[in-house]
Amino acid sequence: MMIWSGQLDKGATVVLENGRASQGIVAGSLPGVPIMIEVEPKDVGLAESPSPSNGWKRLAIRSKKDRRTVVTIRWKVL
């Protein structure tokens, strides 16, 4: 599981890679293998999913509205 917190502007993208965030604060990281992902809250979506091209260690989230928030990213190894 990963938890990101910070200001998420409408339409802006936050990249989470190798336990680091392009903005805000992230706790946790991805395992580097194929996974299934669930993001909460529901109005925050994936702009980029982990894949072979990024070593299964990168994802990006995008919000549908401006807000300061906490985003929970649950992952499960396939």
C-alpha cells in the first residue's frame, strides 16, 4: 500500500516512483512486479499505471477537482 498526501489541483498529475513523489509526500512504494491497483478516493484516477516500460515502479494520479487530500493506493501482486 502507498499513501500520498498534499495539494492535488484539478487535472494536475502527480508522479509516484521509487518511493518518491513529484509533489506532496508519499509513504510506501510499488513492488516492481505486475500488480492490480485500487485508488481512493474515487474521484482520483490513474494517469499512468505501472507497466513493463517503467519497471512496474511508477504510477501517476490525477484529480477531478482541486483539494488538499490524502490518496490511498492499494496494490495486489498478480
